Amino acid sequence: MLLQAEYVLRARPWAVEDDRTAKKLAQLGLLIAVFGIMYGAVMGSFGGVFGERFWQVVFSAVKVPFLLIGTFALSLPSFFVVNTLFGLRSDFSYSLRALLATQAGLTIVLASFAPFTVLWYVSFSNYRGAILFNTFMFGSASITAQWLLRRFYEPLIRRNRRHRTLMRAWLVIYAFVGIQMAWVLRPFIGSPYAPTQFFRQDAWGNAYVRLANIILSLIGG
Amino acid sequence: MLKWFKQLDKILRGDATRIPSLAEGRFTTPVAGLSVAIVLLGVLYGLCAGTFAMIRTGGEAYMQMIASAIKLPMLFFLTLAVTFPSLYVFNALIGTRLSVISALRLLIAALGVMLAVLASLGPIVVFFALSTKSYPFMVLLNVATGTVAGVLGLGFLLRTLDRLVIVQEDIEISNFEASLKNSQSEEKESRKIEPTGALDRMGKVTTRKAKSVFRIWTIVFALVGAQMSWVLRPFIGCPTAPFEWFRERESNFFIAVLQSLASLFSL
């Protein structure tokens, strides 16, 4: 399994070779689950790991892979239709494996950041600081993953330059859905002032509406 | 049923609109089954759009989902019905070889592309409907998905029409060559072919005219479709208003979108 993870990180053709697609998709899914759970558990340990707070660790551990796979599943249908429409259907199984391998890469990078997060949690008790730090970790992991996606997509783009446009379209759709998904699945870290919950009671809000309001209040509207 | 979706798939993959398939300047893909597939996809997206009312108001709100599921396919076919006559007339005026049947088939194929894209965005719409309280946001999200679907569908239409024009030019050139041969063999007996000067444009004039007419027409289709969606509203169902099949005649699509934008930023 660690060997598989290394293949993904080195962008070896292993993940995207043509044979045994189904098996590889399953293996990549497993990588996402395992490493996602790893980082999620660490992320949820802010309020401590004993008693009531232990559940926050479990919840976050479940939610991180769910966040990634859920976003992926919601964005996939439109990506499939648009790929077909641009005449790239024959490459779709390759694209699918490249995208999933990138997700796996993202979780592996995140898991490798987990020790930093632990150190941060041990050092600082500020909840807002923890949120910012995790945002920073996710941001760095996403940027790394994007770089990985480019490497996986290189042969595709060499074959047909439209793949570049579609890769960008994918990133836009994925970010749009992913931000809202992350918002809906709060809390990941667990505020020390709030009880441990799987979902926040008031969670069914909209990240973009909130963002618009914050921007507006900053401008002074 | 699988057969109908296979036809749609052929169109999406572009198999139906390759140059050889368009030979003789006709579009021959059968559309009866395709229309059924379009209706089904429309019902699917209508259900997705109506989900918001289901979550917010509860009780009889399932009526909104049913109404949206019925109205969404109607939206597309009514837009087609409104815009088709003028397209055909202009198409005949500029002298392309597209027959009524071919033109209709082509437009239904374009609708197929639109609805495939729209339905594929359905899961995202449902996800936001389940997690959002903001009605203006849902309106704008649906406008956005509709715009993406419309742009891709009309893009498909324009590309196919361009290809038809290319095919037509090829036919004209081969006819011209044939008539040239004839006239040589008949030792210039008849001078039916006008002598052309060095600067005369050949063939291209119709092509350019055709392209500009089709471009204008796609804009008309987009405008009619947008307004039609306003006429047939509500699709999403404002949580504070009671369920109605149709709303009173007031305002228009573009003002409503601006209002939604304004209220999204002023909450």
C-alpha cells in the first residue's frame, strides 16, 4: 500500500496505465480513504482525544474522505458529458484515473502534514488559529495536488490540447462544489466552546452567501 | 430506451455530425427516440430544480417538484417552437440546402446536447438545494447551469451548421467542375457560366452570410429561452410564496436576474 502511495506521488504510469481499470480505481479509492481518515483524525483532535471529544476525532476522520469523494462524485457527471462533447470520450478512463490519483495524492500530502498539525495543536490553543492553520494545510496540499494533476495530464495534453481547457474546467467545478461541501460538513476541527456534533445545528447554510455578506460588510455595505 | 440514449450518445460524441455523415448537406439522425430521451432528461433536471421547494416548505411542496418536472421539457420544446419558423425562413432565404426536416432534426439534436449537459449538472444543483437557505442563490445557480447548457448546445448547433456549409460548398465546387467539363466537351457551345474576373468572390459569400445569420439566430434562441423560462416559472419555488403552476405576468427574466443578484448581496 505504501508502495502504491509512492507510485502516485512519483506520478508513475502505474495509476493511469490502461489495464485493470476497475481494480486500480478501487485501490486509489482505498488510498483516499486511508490517508483521508489519517489526517481527519488528527484534525479533529484539537479539543483533546478523551471522553466526549473522542467523537470529534472519529467524525472528522470519516468526514475528510467523504468530503473528497462526495465532491468528486457530484462533479463527475458534468465532466463526463463535457468531455464527450469535446470529443475526448476515448481518453475518459485515463482522465478518470488521473483525477482519482490526484485526489489520492492530495490525501497523502495532507497525511504527511499531520505531524505539523499535531505540533500546532500542542503549541497553540487558539481556535481561530487552528482554523487558519488547517486552511493553510489544505491550501498547500491542494496546490501540490494541482501540480500532480498537471503531470498526470501531460500525456493527454500532448495528445490533444483541449485536455488543458477541460482540466481547468474540472478545477473550477471541483472548487465550486468542494467549498460548499466543506462548509456543509463542518465542524472538522471542533470549537472548544461548542458541544461535539457530527453536523452543526445551523450548518445548512451557504458558503457563498456567507462570503458575499462578509465582503459586503468589509466594504461597509 | 437504451437505444434512445445511444442515439444521444452518438450526437454527444460527434459521430452523427462528422462530414461524411452530413454528405448531401442533410442531417439524417432519427430523432423520435432522441426526443423521448430529451424529455426524460428534462424531467430529471426539473426534479433536481424543484428539490429546493421540497426541502424548504415541506407538506405539499412535492407539487413543485412535479410541476418543475413537467414544465422543464416544455420549456425547451416551446422555445424550439417559437424560434424554429424564423430559422427555417432565413435558412431558406440564404439558400442553404437544409430541408425543413433536416433543420428540425438538427435543432432537436442541439436540444439533446443542452439537456444532457443540464441533467449532468443536476447532482450539483440538488446538493446546493439541500444545503442552502438562500433563494436568490438557487435562482442564480440555475441561471448559471442553464447558461452553460445553452452555450454548449448552441455551440454544437453552430459548428454543425458550419460543417453543413462546408459540405454544401464541396457539392457546389464539384457541380461547377462537372459543368466546366461539360462545356469543354461541348466546345464552349454554350456560355452559361459567367466569366469571372480576377477579383470576384467565389462561393464564399453565401458561406459568410449563412454564418452570420446562424450566429444572430443563436442569440435569438438564447433570449427566447431565457424569457420562456421566466414565463413558465416557478421552477425552483420561492419558499415564502404559495405553490402555483404559473405566476402572474410581470417583469422579465433579465430584471429578475438582476434583482436576485442585488438581493444576494444585500442579505
